[in-house]
Amino acid sequence: MLTTTGFAFSLGGIAGAFSVMATSFRIAMKMQAPMQGLPRPERQMIGRAIKTGVPVEPAGSELGWRAFDQARLMAVYQPLALGQFLLLYLGIIGPQLPLLIRDDGLSVWIGRVLCSLLVVAAVVVTPMLLRSSRRARRYVEVASVSG
């Protein structure tokens, strides 16, 4: 049973990660455009504005439009990145599932440690990506109303 489940997780996770990767790669390239050519202090100002949800002033300025574009792209990209991340981890954990209940010695412990590390990483990173996505969506809503 665990072998079948592990194989399904592995195949589905890797296939899903690769399908999402095709879409997210194009969006990731577009994510660099709003920040291109800006000095570091202005990039940091845009990042802080998106995190806090306070639009860049003046609303119609070039910097304001760049912040809006960056937040809009982040709102689309972050959920894709989260899906890709979780599917890839599922694809890595899948083949380890049958090894978790065996008592073969070293291979069992390697699988258990790997699965534990991946689960901990997923538990830590998932809320960070969700929070970033919510902040970007909130910034887009606030900037749309004010600008």
C-alpha cells in the first residue's frame, strides 16, 4: 500500500512541479522588469511598500506604477511558486514512504531524516509564501483604490 502511494506521490508531485515550472518560469522573467534599472534604495522602498500595504507616493509616479506592477506580478507568482515547491517536495518524499516503516538500518534513517527535513522546510516556508502573496494582493487592492 505504501509503495503504491509513494509511487503515486512521486509521479504526481514531479509531474505537477514540472508543469507549474513552465508557467512560473515565464512569470519569473517578467518579475524582474519592474525593478530593472532602479537603484537599491528605491527597490527597497518598493519592497517595504508592498510589505506594509502603503502605496508609494505620489500615486501616479513612475515609482508608484513600478511598485504596482511588482505587487501584481508577486500576487500571481507566489501561489505558483508555493504549488511548485509543495509538489516538488511531495515528489521527493513519495519514494521514501515505503522505507519509513522498514527496519533495514541505515537506509531507513536516511529516509526518515530526509522526510523530516522536507516536512519541516515545507511547514516553515509555506506560511512565508502565503503571507507574501496576501501582502502583494492587499497592496494591489489599496493601490488600485488610491491611484
